[in-house]
Amino acid sequence: MNISYFTRSALLILFTVTAYASPVSTPDLRIDSFKEKQGSLAQNGEVSYEVVFDVNVANLLNEDFKMPKSCFILSDEQHNKVVSSGISANLLMPYGKRGSKEGKVMFTSKDKKIYDMSLVSWSSTECHLETAK
């Protein structure tokens, strides 16, 4: 499938760097994440830092699961948090029982410490956060 440069950019491309992030679980989901890329975004005269993670989300339930209104959160051991700014559409689609999906999740922040964050989790309550705090 050929995707335009603009579309690829909007869907989470960036630059290089690969690192491992520990799996983080919720009661119903298991999330494995690997830092894939980091880079920057320049728009309207402002520059932000970006990181992209390859994510595998597994439904641990013995029943189908529909992702509620939610987001992914990137954090570190000091409890700094950033809300996802882009999510592969397939990660938001319904999951079959014990099913899993792979996709990309992008995080953007004005704070460079985003490059050192590696813990990806899922939340339905923290989606209002905007940048590291």
C-alpha cells in the first residue's frame, strides 16, 4: 500500500532510535511497547519533541472487548506523563476474545524529557493531560 508523505507523517513517522520499554498491564489488557523513533515536529513557528512506540495490545478477557474512549499514556519513574498525540486506528478497533493488535502510538511534548520516558500504559481517566508534568 502506497501512502503519501503527508499521510505517513500524520500516522506517526519520525526518525531513529530503538529501545525497550517494559510491559505494563491493566486488569484487562497487556501492553508491550518498544520505542521505535524519536524526532521533532515544527509547526506554526513552534517546535515539539516526539517519540513513537511500536505497541502490542492483548485482550486478556475470554470475551470480545471494545476499546472505550481512552488514550495511551507515556510516563517515567518520576511520574512525568504525556498523553498520546496519535494512535494507529487498528488499536482502537474491537478486540476478539484473547485477541491482540499491533500498531504505533505517538507522543508529543514541548519538554525534552519525553526522550527519556519509556513506560506506556492505557487510561480512560488521564486523557486530559497535555504535556509532561
